[in-house]
Amino acid sequence: MRKRQRELSALTTPSSAEGVSEIRRARSVGIGRAHAKTILLGEHAVVYGAPALALPVPQLAVTASAGWSAQSPGDAGDVSLTMTGSASRPVATQASDWLRRLSAEFRKTMNVSDDVHLDVILDCAIPPGRGLGSSAACARAVVFALADLFDREVTPQTAFDLVQTAENVAHGRASGVDATAVGAPGPLLFQQGRSEELAIGCEELFIIADSGEVGRTKDAVSMLREGFQRHAGAQESFVRRATDLTDEARHALADGKPEELGTRMTEYHELLRAAGLSTDRIDALVEGALAAGSLGAKITGGGMGGCVLALTQSEQASAVTRRLHEAGAEQTWVVPLRGFAGHGR
């Protein structure tokens, strides 16, 4: 607690700071928040214009605290970072490329002086590299922490654009679904930069299982693109199949047909597995969930590691969770659809 208090007390505005007199009504500390997300269906195909279904995971959150000070000649850069939170995330003390780019874009967009040194603390419970939107959530939390610090208004479009700036540095070409979903209050449909609320007619549970394997989104995207280039018609076939499954799942979710939704999830996993985006451990988790009575299960996120998402009736949740841990899951989280019932209607 004392360590945390010292960290926050360091994020204070000096009474006199050369070069920052134009900052209007800056607070001593700015706070921003975001949460994790999981992709129900649509991974990878969304990059090629297909729809994707995303679910917020409010149980996994990130809080950013931001402060500023006058930049001195000895400063190594214009922004510093400390990260805490997830046990699987090492504490960082230097700003990464995405944060430097994000802070530069924020300064430019919001007219904040280049003479200001930014100090950012990220308290993140979202494990990195698991397809849960950790990088996008951190970026969104920082955007709103800086906006709070400097008393700037951030429109939804500006927030999206700034987060996308960081996402493109972290992952290469980003579809934008993560940048949208980590700030969404409920499930959403995302396609070609636009999003809308999803109608929810089911009351089952989603269980997220961490495989312990760090996903490799950039590698997965590159591998898939190279495969498309080698085989004529492969991209069109993949995107068409992904679109059909996603559309059918969306209607099943709205119409209260959990068995059909689960079947489409499992079929989407087979699509990704056939493309080489799964792993032996991920497949074992999917098989374990299905054997324990899950209505459907699939890899979620960029692939080549990460998490499994299983749709489960409440009475089967304990058995499915137990089987997932037996199959190698390092940790699990439950997201009840009941909390979103009536959403989008």
C-alpha cells in the first residue's frame, strides 16, 4: 500500500513548471479505465471486411494513472511507464513503442505541449498475449487518463483513432475490433470500422480458459496472409465461411438458441484450426470443454496460443471449469450472458 501511495504521489503537478504554462486546468493526476474483451466469432476474417462478434469482459480491468512534470535535459524520453497488475506481466519501467507513439499523437491531437514529461502507471489485470485485448485496453485507459489529466474532451471517434494508433504499432494492421470492444458496455457487432449493439436472447455462461501460451498475433496474421497468397481462392473461401458462421451465430444469440450458437463456435474453431492458428494445448482445452458438456468451444483472439472460449449452461459450469483445468488451463473466468440480457433490443 505504501509503495502504491508513493507511486501515486509522484504523479503530481509542480507548482511552477517551465514550458507548461499553456496547459489549462491540468489536474495533478488523471485516471482512465478500460476492460478486456473476447471475440465470439470473426477472428482474422474481420481484417478482410467480414463481421465479428465481441463480448466485453468487465471482470478483467485496467486502470491508468497519469501525471506530468517539466521535462529536464536528463530525461531519457517524453514519457515513462510503470506497469503492475497481472502476475504474468513483468513490471515495466520504460515506455514501449506503442505508448511513445500514443502519447505523441495525443499531444498533437489535444494540443498538449511537447515540453511536458508524462508519467504513466498502468494497473492491469488482463494477462498479455492471450487474445483478451490487453494492449487495446491499456491504450484506451491511457487516452482517458491523459484526457482527465489535461481536462480535454475525447469523442468516441478520437478515442478509437488514438487506440488504433497504438494497436497498429503493437500488432501491425489492426481491424479495430479490439479498440472498440475494450470500451463497449455490452456485446457488439463490428464490421469495417463500424459497430452496433448485439441483441442478446440467451442466458448461458461463457467460460474463458487461459492456455498459458502467449499468442502470436503478428505471426498468425502473416502466416494466414501468406497462405492466402499461395493458394488461389483461399482468402475468399475463408472469409465467406467465417461470414456465414458469424451471421448464423449472431441470429442464434439474438433468438435464444444457445445450442446453435455453440455449434457455430465449434465450427469456427475448426476453421481456424485448419488454417494452422490453433495449438495442441488449445485443442485439448476445446475437446475437454466439449466432453464436459459445453455447448460449443473455440480459440479466441489472434491464435497460436491464448485463450479458449466455451459456451456453457449454468448447471454444467462447474464440470466444464474443472475439466478445463484438468486439460491444462492456468486460470479461468466466467462471463454470464444474463447480465447483457435485453441488450441491443
